[in-house]
Amino acid sequence: MRLARRAAVAIAAGALLSGTAAYGTASAGDTASATAQHLPQPWAGTSQADTLRDAAATQGRFVGTALNDGLLNNPTYTAIAGGEFSSVTAENAMKWGSLESTRGQYNWGGADRLVEFADRHGQQVYGHTLVWHSQLPGWVENGNFSPTELRGIVDNHIATVAGRYAGDIDRWDVVNEVFNEDGTFRDSVFSRAFGESFVADAFRATRAADPDARLFINDYNTDGINAKSDGMYRLVSSLLDAGVPIDGVGFQSHMILGQMPASYQANLQRFADLGLEVVITELDIRMNTPSDAGRLAQQAEQYRQVVQACLNVDRCSGVTMWGVSDRDSWIPGVFPGEGAANLYDEDYRPKPAYGAVLAAFGGGGDPDPTDPTDPTDPSDPTDPTDPAPGGCTVSYRVTSAWPGGSVVEVGVTTATALDGWQATFALPAGARVTGGWNATFSQSGSTVTAANVAHNRAVGAGGTFGFGFQSDTGAHGAPAVSLNGERCATG
Ligand code: G2I
């Protein structure tokens, strides 16, 4: 499959990390050789990019999707997958079970179609995955091979697959999901035969088969700093110390609405500080279905936070969404009653999360559509082109204040019924919310988001809800308040 397309694609996507592979003896003090070098882009500095891929390119990042081979005959699907994304990962087609379900008989169809699709659309290819305990062919899983035989089988698999696509693949998930939740090593056909050493061997074999691909280890629930990501950190540190050719770590980021790990960016950064590239490899954010406007707004904000965390880490080279639309997602089949996790809805219409990701990458003209102090926002009270408010009325009262502190009570009356809500407003520069009640608070810069708690999630048409908070700023005027992204009138 040598289409020899990688260099041209990477330049078109503007997502190239320059320099030699950051493997071997790289350490926290040895970061200069692999610092991200972002190629100049003709559109850099403007905010006119109106596709995810163009916007991500202005940041020197790629934005990817998992590609489902079974949907390549759907023109709506392929238009979005080809037009919006600069990288594709095979959702299933490059897994061992898909390629060689019968020993020695290869089915390259789906994987070849993916590589050709990427070539036609000027996209990078993220290979997924060479050594994984799941979706293995039965003959590997249940073969009762001796360690020597199994070693030969794994080596042959890597040489055959990585060799076939050498020149086409930008990054390989060489090894996938080797940890238990407590950070110990997972029991599998591979760990039973070899202990942990199969990981190092797989990286060496992949480097030999495809010297140019960047080599990753990938896992889920390693997104924040926790026991599992500590296990990953220990393993990759020891691989680097041993000179094993590993270039990066993938953070799957299969998330639950409202459960953004507080240490997400810090976790990416600690791996980056080892000299490794980091990638968000399988992002989705699921919720109970059916969705509603409040939860979709909350999801958009969480997507924004993920992308922003990547942008804040120099060595975070891109973000891949796990699938295009809610219609195609793996989630409802595995978590009944949950879904709506992707950027496009069941009818392939972009959801609020799409706009949030586009804006987070600097596209679409508005870097933060929920920021009430931004004059380009539809919710900005000073913008005469904004739609007149009417859906909600707000009272924002500073009920007590002293030098260096105040207490605020906010009441919101909504014209339409709500099932979940987010109120956003700006505090004076530098001020922080220090506590509150009847809402969950988060803050980005001066913008505060107050989200419903369980007992006030549902509000009837014409109903009023309230929340309050303390902050470390003294007396201040009432800011504009938006409800689920729409500016409210003051009352
Ligand atoms: O489970 C979510 C992801 C977690 N990280 C590794 C990824 O590779 C994994 O992706 C999912 C795919 O999205 C699913 O589409 O991996 C699943 C398998 O573990 C995929 O599901 C499988 C079904 O279980 C099979 O019944 C089906 O034959 O997809 C296969 C192909 O459609």
C-alpha cells in the first residue's frame, strides 16, 4: 500500500511535529529536540476557518475521526468525514480480528479503503491497533501456543500489518489497553506468556517494520491523574529509560457528561514533560438519552475544555473524535440509555459541541460563544445586532460585600421549560468564585458557569430558579447573564 503520501498530507494538515522521534533517553531536561514546530499557514492569524480541520491547522494540530468502513457508501457521512477532519483512525478495520480472523488469510479490504479514503481527502492515518487483548481472532486467543510460538505469531502480525502500510501511517497505536483500573498490568494472552516485556518487543518490532511512523501506547480512564494513569506513567518512563522506541501516549477520553477530570491538562502535561507526544485519541462525551438543550450546552462546554487542554500543551498534536455522529456511535450498544456523545446528531446535523470545538480551535469567528463579555458573541449586551432577549429574565443581587469578598444571589425566570440549565456570566477581572449553593460552579478566566444540580434540573415554563455564591471580589455591578447560551433580560 505504499501511497507515499505522508509528507504532503502532514504539510496540508499543518500538524507536523518536526525533528526526530522523541524516543530513547529523552527526559524532562531533554525537550528541545522534539519541541512542537508549527508550520506557517497561509490562514494563520485569521479566525475565518469554517471547518474543523482548517481551524485545527491554524493551531498546528490535527482533528480526527474514527472512520467506520461500513458507512463509506453514505455520501452525507463521507462528506463530513472527508471535509471536516484532517486525520482518520480505523474504528475496527485495522484490528487483528478484522484483518486475520482465520490464520494466514488476510482481509485487507476495510483497511485499504481507509488508507485510500485518507489519500483522497489529504488526511493523516492513525493506525489502530497492533497488539490488543480485545477483538483478537479466536485462533490467537485460544491457541494455547508456547511463548516461543506466540512470540513468532505477534512478530509476524506486526511485520505483516505495519509493513504493508509503511509509508501510509502517521501514528500507530502499537499497544492498546494494557492496564487494570488500579494501574496494575492487565491479564491477557500476551501478559500470561511474556509478562510486561511484550510491550517493549512490540514497539521494537513496529519500528523495524515502519521506521517513519510515530509509535504510541493508548488507554482509557487514564485521562486524569489517577492510579491507572500512574501505571501508564511508570511504564512509559521505564520504556524511555530502556531506549524502547516509543514516541507518544494516546488518551482515549471516552467521557461522561459533567465528569471532566480536574487534572486532565496536568496529566497530559506530565507525559509531555517526558519528551513524548500526546494525542486525544477517542474523544466522546456521553449522556443519558434523549438529550436536551441544557445537556447539549453542557456537553459543548466540556468538549471545549478538552480541546483547550490539548491546545495548552505544546506536545499535544491533535484530537480524534470517536465517530462522526450520534447515529454511528458504539455507545448505545454498550451503555443502553446513554449516547448523544458525538459532534453531529442522528441526522448528521452539527450539535452545539461542533461549534464549541470549531471555536476552541479558533475557527468560526467566535473563540468562546458562551462568553458574555465578548463583543462578537450573540449574547453580548452591547452588540446592537444581537437578537433581543426574551427567553429569560435575571435578577443578580450582591446581597453583602466587604473589601475582598461578596455574596451574590441570582434568580432566573425562564419562558420555556428546561430540563437542565447553565447560566453564564463574567465576574470582574481576577475575581474567583469561592463557594456557592443550588448550582455547580466552574470558571474559565472571568467567565463563570453555574450548572443545575439534581433537585433544580427541571424548571417549568414561566418558572424561576435561583442559586448563590461567594467570591473574593467586593461590591460589583450586575453582569449580563446568559441561560443555555442566550442572553437574559434584566428584571
Ligand atoms: O469500545 C470503545 C473503544 C475503546 N477503545 C478501543 C477502541 O477500539 C474501541 O472501539 C470500539 C468500536 O467503536 C466498536 O465498533 O471497539 C469495539 C470492539 O471492542 C467495536 O465494537 C465491535 C462490536 O463489539 C462487534 O460486535 C462488531 O463486530 O464492532 C465490531 C465491528 O462492527
